[in-house]
Amino acid sequence: MGTTKIVQRGWRCHGIVSGPLPTYRRGSLKFSRLYALHCWLREWCPTIGVDFVDNWESFRERPSLFHRDGLHPSPLGSTVLSGNIEAVLRRD
């Protein structure tokens, strides 16, 4: 369905970007690259009218939010992540 049909039907939609999660104990190079991406997305998204979900501070140095691999969210981390996304969706 094209944008024109969406507008004609009165549907409201917009994009969101869920920011990266910091790695936990996966090395400073990966951490710094992800942090640079996080900072860039946080500044860029508003300039194009896209909401940004800031997950960085929610996950930084909180090992209980990650699986043992230090990369993927644990069940608790998934709950936090979905809560962050829901909070941004409810803002509008």
C-alpha cells in the first residue's frame, strides 16, 4: 500500500529507531563503536522526523539485562527493551 492510500484512509504512521544496546564485557573497541553509533542516531533521528528509543543508559553496566554472551538481552533485558519502545510509542 502506498503512502497516498495511507493518507487517504487517515492512518497515522511514523518511523522509530531503537538505539543500540551497549555491549557488556565484549571489549572497548566494540563498546566505543556502538557508543559512536548511539550518539549519531540520537542526533540524526530528530532531524528526519523519526523517534529515537534511547536504550543506552538503561543497559549500561547492568549485566543482569544481558545473557552470558554480553551481547543479547536476557529475559529481563527484553522486558526493559520493550518498555523503552513502548514509552516512545506512547509519547505521541
